[in-house]
Amino acid sequence: MKTVKFATVAMFMAAIFFAMLSFMPGTVNAQGKGNTKVAEIKTSAVCGMCKDRIEAAVYAVKGVKAVVLDVDTKVATVKYNAAKTNPDKIKTAIVNAGYSADDLPASEKAYNKLPGCCKAPGACESKTTKTGASCGEKH
Ligand SMILES: [Cu+2]
């Protein structure tokens, strides 16, 4: 009985040891060349045209590897090289395309250039000052 138990424990320990060995370098590789990060940014996109516009603007940011915007959730999922860019720069690109990015309101100038169907109400106003009117109507 004792030897069986010891063998079980030894096998168990060996299994953990090998699992750790294969797991540790595995996680490093899974992060992909070290600097790849993913940011999820809530935008004011309303349709497929918005999606194209925002994806093009984000993709133009140096260091961005991939961007996918889900129109239903309005969330842009951005894969980027953290050594070359950061979420603030990505948000700025979205803002300059005429859309809000998380808590940043859209650039009013860019917003006013959007087609009417793409003007999300309140997108270029700070979310703390909700007046209800879209900035496009004020000018
Ligand atoms: Cu649109």
C-alpha cells in the first residue's frame, strides 16, 4: 500500500512539474513578442459607415496591429504594440474622426463633418454635461 501511494504522489508531483515547465514559457509566447496589448474602447458609432471610419482612423495610428469595431456594442477592440502606441493615442484618433472614445467627447469639427445618420446625439459633448441636443444641431 505504502509503495503504491508513494508512486501516486511521485507521479502527481512529476505531472505538476512538467505542467509548470510547459506552461511558463507558453504564457510568454502567448503574449506575442512581449509588447502586444489589447484595448477595448467604447465609441459613439451608430452604423457600418461609422465602423469603417473608426477602424480606418485607428488603423492609421502607428503601432496598431488590428482593430475591430462591433456596431452593436459600439466597442472597438484594438490590438496594439505597447512600445509604439498607447490607448490615449488610439482614443485621440477616434475623437479626431468625430466619435467619442470612452470618456473623451468627439472633436466638434470632425463630428460636424459626419453624415447626418452618423451623428450620435451628444457624441461631441462631455458625458457629464448632458443637454440632450447634439452638437451638430447647435451650429
Ligand atoms: Cu454611421
